[in-house]
Amino acid sequence: MSKLSIFILGFSALLGQLVLLRELAALSAGNEFTIGILLAAWAVAAGVGGWVGDCIKEIRATQLALGVAPFLSLILFRFMKGALVLPGELIGPVKLFVFGAAFVFPTAFIAGLLFAFNIRRNRETYKIESLGSLVAGALFSFFFSWWVGPIGCALLIMALNFFVVDWRLVVIPVTLIAMPLESTTLGWMFQNVTAWATSPYGNLVVADGGSSFYENGRILFSREELVEETVHYAMAQRKAKKVLLISGGSPRPLEELAKYGVSIDWVVLDPKMLRLQETTFAGRVITSDGRRWIEKSGDYDVVILDIGDPATLGVNRFFTFEFFEAVKKKLNGGVLSLSLAASENYWSTETTEAQSSIYSTLKKVFLNVIVIPGDRTFFLASDSPLSYEIGKKLNDLGIRTEYVNDDYLKAKLSDERIQKAQAMLATVEPNADLRPTAFFSYLRHWLAQYETAALGGLLLLMVLFLLNANRIERGIFLIGLSGMAIEVVALLGIQISEGLMYGMMGLAFGMFMAGLVAGSEAKTRLQDALLGLGGVALLLCLLLLFRMPWFFFLVVIFGSGVLVGATYMCALRKGKGGKLYAWDLVGGAIGSFVVLFLPFGVTEVCAALVVLNLAASRL
């Protein structure tokens, strides 16, 4: 293969990986935990391809297959999703791994196979392929994720691979791109799709005739949702002049806030979400991350959070001690309002743990916290007195409501119901950025619902496989494990500190590939590389503790890539490239499962990686 073909191989593999991972994230409503599982599925498939790639001799058909694989996997996934997963169902980790492996296997396997074929003939393959991946990652973060849909990216991969085989075949993807494939295939997964968009934060879909808005398969809001409680519980507490609404994009609370004649700042993270709506709003719209905005904004009388539950790390950032502390500095005795999904008469263990975590965190920051139970439990927090006499206060303010009135609130706010809710709220460890206990309660509930022993069996199988490896192969395995674990934790660090994991994923993968390129020019002993990865893990731990900006995490990812690349090229002189590549990826697959240990604490996982690498360097 020519250098151009190898470059396109790297470009296609990473772009295909990013497109498929984002699409498959919809199986778990965008939960970051799934990224580790899906990366493991990709690594296993690519490792199998690398293992058998030493045997093939002709690759023209294989190059064509690489061009077709992401497109067909995408089409097949959208066609079958409705049959495989019921609407609103969140599948378990084992099922997720199996589905992920099935849909990424063709692309990952072929990419691994082509890499192994090329590394036998051109020792520069590692460097050239990594350069292609670097370009794909950068383009995805800064351009494709904003302006090119998943189908468009898959057709670009097809065009590039067809071009290097026979430029006349490019007419096929060019013809396909003229068809409305994106909206047609989304219609297989959602009812009555009226609009869609892609953004760095996820794939957006407007369905049900324009009433329901989805991101990564998770419903963000509906135009028909009831929002009076979201607004009036907080606004009734005092006469406000300036209000901050941080939301996922729903304009419904604005209609209720307009009744107060106050100045409103509406913060929405994703500008693409606003463009999908036809909303007229007289206040100030701010397209920014809510946490970054609160750090630089002026003071407010009321801050309302309308962003769902902390079931993902991205949302959990708005329910932590650090965020509540930042909000308190802007309130000057004002009110913070937020809510969590619950049940009128029964709280599950998951619900109790999550509610208790948020309640304990609010109590640690604010002098007064009141709880209003219902289908959603509302928490109001302030350093000033708070009152349950909401109906009376709304009447005094002259606010007319449809159902949040004296008759509704008389039963809702009975002493018995409030006392029962408060009795169920235990004093637990507060929810923090680096110890996201609320998120972990949702994660534990998710894991507990499904049989996860199969994952343990898979890990045991890989360990037994490892026992048959020679010293070099075991070393490459450990390097791959550590490199992937550091990359996954660094990505989660970006999500915890900035909420930018999905937007930065392409650039992060690209930085790792850039590290591989730089490392391929260096030479290092296995023991030195393991020692270096231990130092990188220690640096990552410090970045998390001191809450450094996202670009520092990219430096860590680059550094781990340098060490992995240098070790692989050194080992390549002593073993078969395809098999060593397979061992690297099998190690990466196990390293991806580092997410299983996150409930022990993010920094604790980093510390364990430090110890693991230091111990391995002594072997």
C-alpha cells in the first residue's frame, strides 16, 4: 500500500470509531460509563484483526470493505435499534458490550487487519497511520461534529477508500450523499422526525412532530411538559429582580418566568439546540456552559436548574458542592432551585441515595434547605428563610397559575408528606466533582439491574490469554492497558471539569495519535515506559485535584501516547507487528474497563494506576 493509503487507513479508522461510538452511546442515553465499554469492544475487534492480519496477502478488497463498513454499520444500527431496544430502555453493560462489538466489529476488525498487513511491509506504517488519525480527530472536533452528520462522515470514509482503489468508484458515495439518508434513517428510531442536527455535545433530534427533543437518544425535554413547579416554588420565596435559568434548552419555564416581569438570563450549552427551536425570548440568551457562566456572571436573586438528573457526569457537575458554592457567591441571600426524578409515594434505594446525596450537599453549603416531594422532588436552598406557604405568597404577588395553587399545594405540602420525605433523606457523603456520589448511585443502580458476571468472565478470559504470552507481548499488553486507562480517565476528567468530553473526544484521540507519532521516533525500554506512565498517571491525579483546564488533560493524553508509541516501535524490532498490535489492543480493552472502578473515586483510580505501573516496571 502507498503512504496515502496508510494515511487514509488511520483517518478512516478514527473517524469511523468516533461516529460509531457517538451513535452507540444512545443505547445508554449518553452515560459516559459506556465510552469505556465501547472502546473495549473496539479494541477487542481491532486486536482480532491485527492477529490475523499477518496472514493476508491481497488488500484491495479489504480497502473497499473498510470504506463500506462504517456506513453499513450505521444504517444497520438505526434500522435494528427499535427491535433490539425498547423506547426508553437502558440496556445493561454486557448487552451494551455485545451490541457494541457487533456493530463496530466490521470497521475495527478491517482496520486492524490492514494495519497488520502494512506494518509487515512498511515500518513507517505506525507513524503514517497515526498521522491520519490525528487529522481525523482534529477535523472531527473542530468541523465534522459541528457541520457533518454521522451518515456524511461515513460517506466521506467510503469516498476516500474507494478513491485509493479506483477513483471512478467515488461516484457511489457522491450519489448516496444526495439522498436524504440522515432524516430517513433517524425516522427508523424516532417517530415523526421534523429536524436533526449534529453538535460537539451529541446528536440532536426533534421528533413527535416537533414536540420532543432528544440528545444522544436521551429525551431532553418536551414542549408539552408541565413546568409551573420548576418556576413558582422558587419565585414565590421573595420578590426577585434578576433570575438565572440554566437549562437543557427547554423554553417552557420562560413563559412562567415572564409572569413576574423580571430580568432573565437563559443559559443553554448547545447553540444548535436553540437553532432547532422557534422561540422568541425578550431576555438574554447565553450559549455557554452553566458552570463557566456562573463563575464570571453578576449577582442573581433566583437561580433555577432545569437540566434533568445527575445520571451522567456532564449533568452531575451542576449538583456538586463546588457548583453550589459558586452559586451561593452570586445569590446574596437569594434562592437556588433544582429537582430530581422521584415518585409520589415510594422511593427506591437509588432514589433515596441520590436525593440524600444532593440534600446533604445543599445542607453543607446553605443555611436553609426545604424539600417538596412529588413526581419530582424539589429542593430550595438559601441563606435566607424559606417558606412552604407558596400558595399564599403567589396570591400576594398576584401570580396566576393553572395548577400550582392553594388546592393543589394543600395536599402536596401536608406536614405528613414533608416529614416523611425528610425522614427518608439520610446524611451521606456530599456530592463532589471528584467524588460524584449522586452519579455513582445512578451508576450502581444501572449495574445492579443487569447480570454483569459475563464482564468478569471476559476479563478472566483475557487474563488467561495473557498467561500464554511471552515477555515482550506481556509488556506491550501492560503498556496498552495503562495508556488506554489514562486516556479514559483523562476524558472523564475533561467531562468533570468542563463538560466537554463529547466535544473534545476527537481531539483527545488525535492527541494520543500525535503522541504515538512522536514516540515512534524515540526508543525506550519497557521498564522505563511503565515508569513513565506511572508518572503520567500521577500528573493526571494532580490535574484533577487542582481542577486544571481541559487542555492540560490533552497534554497528559499526548504524553501517554508518546510512551506507548516509543515502546511499540522498540518491541517491533523483536516481534511480529500484527501480533504485537493485537496485544496492545487487548491491553487497551482491559484498560477501558477502568470505568468499573470509578465508584471508588476518580483520584483513587489514578493512584491505583500509579502503583500498577511502578510495580510492573520492577518485573
